[in-house]
Amino acid sequence: MAQLVSLTDEDVAQLRGELTAGRPPMVWFTKAAVGVPAGGSAKVVAFGDASEGDFIQVRPTGSKDVLSFSPSELTRTRPPRRKAAPKPPARAPRSEPKPASEPVLPKAAPARPAPQAPDQPPEVRPTAAKPAPPRRAGRAAPPAEVTVTLSSTPDGDWRVEVVVGKKRTVRALPVPPADVARAARALPPQVSEAVDRALDAARRAQQTRVATLQAELEEAQRALTELG
């Protein structure tokens, strides 16, 4: 496979523009990408903080997972398709020479076996079976450690991040608060209580905001009535 050129700063700016315009751009993986085949395609779905290194979030073709990569692991150059190897030419059948005719000799009469004594059975020699070679057991790779982090903002927005081994595969993906509450009920009581407190605080903040906006709306409505 030819060397694929990594993304430049100009490429990253163009990708941001296309994504902002509602056209998720297509990129391909370079040999530096970890965990995915080089030359595979993906669509850009979001951008993170460039100071973190792996800030370009993509969804590989045929997958629902969102993974994070650095510009050196992606390219805008589409890799060339591999050409099929040419088939070898068919060989012509070889004509074998006919054997020369040999003179026919008279067949000799078969020799009669010598009679055996009735009390001596024929000797049978046992054949030793060859032992099968032992099979080598393959070594399974140890599973990578997975870390899932849930975080909330003062406004009540929740985000989830996933780290597999040392690579961040999901970065700041939004999660509805209702899904967070349902997941917390299946966890230990300490986790459920902490999540409930955060949800209650966000709910009170939103109620206060609604009351403030409603009062401002009523005041504006009275001023409009007086002007009319």
C-alpha cells in the first residue's frame, strides 16, 4: 500500500467547515492508527480540544462506535484499490509416450503353501501405534481495561467518556438525564444517591430559571398592553 499523507492543519480546518455545513466528511486510516486496519474509511462526527491529541471523533464504516484519533492517524487521500493477481495460463496436457510392447511369457503355476501344524497358530506381530504429537495451546491476549466516566454540568447536562486500555474511544458523548437515572438505579445505593442529588439540583435550577423567565414574560406583556 502506498504511503498515506496525514492530515495537515489546513485539512483539519476544511473538515471542520464541512461538518459545520452538515456534510460529515470522509477520512481514511493511516498505518499509525491503532486498533483499526490501515486504509479503512470513516466519517467525522465531532471535534474535541486539539490540545488533547486524539481530538477528531470518527465513526468507522460498518460500525456504530465513535472513536477518537489524532491527525497523524487519519488522511483525506483515498487509498488505491488492490489489483487482483493475474491468473496463470492454462497448461496444455502432456502426451505420455506409449510403452513398448513386451513379449508375453507363459505364467508359472502358483506355489502351494506348506501345510502348518494344527496346534501351532500363525504368528501375528503387533504393530506399535505412533503417538500423536502434542498440540501447543495458543496464548490468549489479556483483555484491555475499560474505564467509563459519567460527568454532569451545573446546567444538568451529562456526558460519558470511555477509555479502553490507554486509548480514549468515546469522548464527551451526551447522555439524556433519564438514561443516567435508570442506569444509576442498577448500581450500588451510594452511586444512585449521588446521581439523584445531582439531578435534583439541576431540576431546582431549571425551575428557578422557568420562574424568572415567566415573570419577565408577564412584565413584558403588561408593558405591551399599556403601549397598546
